[in-house]
Amino acid sequence: MPQPPSAVSRDEPVIRDRGDACPGALRLHAADDGNLARVRIPGGALTAHQALLLASAADRFGDGHLELTSRGNVQLRGLADGCGAGLATLLDEAGLLPAPGHERVRNIVATPTSQDVLPWVRELDRLLCANARVTALSGRFLFALDDGRGDVAALDPDVTVLGRPGDRALVRLGAAAGAVAVAARDAPRAVLLAAEYFLDAADAAGTRAWRVAELPAGHALDDAEFTARLTANGIDAARVPEVAWPYAAPPRPWGRGPGSRGGLCVLPPLGRMTTGQWRVLAEVAGHGDGLRITPWRTVVLPDAPLRGPVDGPALLEEAGLVVAAGNPWQSVTACTGRPGCAKSLADVRADARALVDRARGPLPVHWSGCERRCGHPRGTQWVDVLATEDGYRLSVGGHTLPHGPDLAAALTAARETTASPQSPKTQ
């Protein structure tokens, strides 16, 4: 099974012969079902009003659906040719369109159940959008702002901020064992300087690296050099050679709490919603404190109403969204598949829906329409359902599992395959 791009070793140098083609809100991608726009949502934070305007965009210009991505962003599909100007106007009205040249570099994920990280999110986004140098970053370069629990820090970011007690923070470059300690108030500026340091190293390497992990060994980012750069820019910084990085599991759907309020974590099956479902989500969010899109294709509604007069869980469940623990959709993911992707050999979403209640087991499962396996879970501990010219091939950890014509039975058996305990890096 191929490694995720972020897992490529420096022993296997990556040499890019072009810039990345990652779509944005203004740079549309031509898919088989029409154009695709990816709207970056820094930290996943949206107001209910912004969410409603996104629904309007999907209805007016697209196919009436919204998709969540593994970076906590929103995609609109089925966009007609020539819709760019109208879409840009609507997104600008929603406050979701930054300065020209910056909209693809706002890849900021943040702990979705924490309010403490939101000032970091806002300040980092402001700094990025005011800096011409960072427009050279790839649309795949990832910033993670973690309140200290270790949820988004486990997503292989290029630059990570980890909150620490006493108004301190650690800034980590790529997958380094150590980090640099700074005052929490200086963390956003330190992250910006880290991005500039990466761009300098990428320019010196000449390999057109998109991610920190792609830098060749001779140009790897160094904590000592980074500390010196921070100090030269007036930031009090200290190296921490070894850090015991925490890990926290991502939020899962939860329903009613012990009180009348307490928030919700909502799962749209396969990360895709109709605009009708999305508007219900925005309605419930409007009675709380907005919504936070997570990198795990769920939505957290902080302080959402849990009982009458507005029964958030009931409204969301009635709309077909998952709010309670134990639902089989919690462990099933899929790529776009047909008809949206020309490379796909099957309508994997339809097939996943047909078998979600018939093929259960402890291991998660990911359905892929081709060998690229877009959107797969991290690591290897999942069941890989891969469409081929001759039907589906099942594998776990890269080992193919033979099966007969009953795919549901074969998938159930595969999901019950004994696997080694999952570490933070394989969840």
C-alpha cells in the first residue's frame, strides 16, 4: 500500500517539476461532475451566517451539496463554467475570501473543541494574509494549532503549535523530535517565521518541495537555526531537544449531555451534506456559538441547544446527520468515486452506503475508486476496499485478502481481522 505523501522519507527525495494544482475558491478544479471549489476555513470556524451563505453558493452555482475535507475545509462541486466572479462575490460577502494570492495558503487546523486556540487562528490568518512571501507556499502546506491535548498535532502538520501551561507554547517543525518554546502570545508570529524558514530552505534545495517532509536531508529544517531566527526577530525562544508529544483521539459524535446545553459533535455520512442538511446544521449552530469543521469530517457545534424549545439533536437526526455514538458511519470513509472523478472505477459512495449496515467490525474501512486512495485514513490499520477492473480488492495493512462473491461477508471478516493496537500515528 503506498505511503501518504506526508509520510515520504527523506531517503526518498521528492523532486517536483511543477507547482501544486491544489484547488481553491478562485482556482477551480475541473472534475467529471463539473468544476470544484475548495473554500479554506481557518481553524474550521464559521458563523451560522457564513454557513448559510455557503449553502446559497452550493445551490446557486453548484450541485446542491457541500463536502468536508481532511483539512477542515468545505468543497463545492458541480460548479458551472463562468461562475467564478459570482462565487467570489458571494464568498467575499461572507468574509471567506482573503487578499488576492493568499486564499490557498490558509491551511490552518485547530483543536475543534477548544476556544483557547481561536485567538491564535485569527492572528495567524491575519499574518499570513498580510505577507507576500507566503504566497509561494504550496496549497498542501499545513499549520496545526493544538491546545495541548494532541489531537491536530497528530495530523503530520508542517508547523505545529502545542499549548503548554503558564501561557507558553511549543513550535514544532515537521516531525522533529524537539521543538522551540515561546510565549503563547508570540506563537502566531513564530509560525509565520517558520513558514518563511521553510520557503528559504526549499529555495536553497531547488527541489520545489511542497511540505517540510519533502526537503532533502542537506536542507532539513533545524531547531537551532529556527531559534536564532526567532531571536533575531525579537521573540524570546528556547530549544527543547526532546518532547513527549501527547495524543488525543478526534472528537466523535455525541448527543445530549447532562445539562440543557453542552455542544454537539455531528457526523455527516461520508463527509457530504445536501444544502438542506447544511441549513439545519446552521440553524442549530445559530442558537449556540457557530460551528467548527474538523479535519475528521465532523462538525462541532459549541454550546448548541440540546433540549426544547430548540432540540438540536432531534433536528439533526431528522435531517439524516449522525449525532449519537456507535453509529456505523463513524468508521466508514470513501473517496469521491464516480461520477465525480474520471479516474474512479466505481461509484464507491453508493456501494459504501449499500453495505454500511451489513458489514461491521472493529477496523475502520475506506473505499477507494482507484490506486490513488484519496482521503484514506492515516497509517495502515484500516480495511482498504479498492475498486479494480474486476471488482473490489480487500486488504489490511497492505496484505490482500481473498474473497468470494459475497462482498458484505468478506468485508465483515476483513473488519474483524486481528490487528496490532493502533498508535497515534496509525489512527
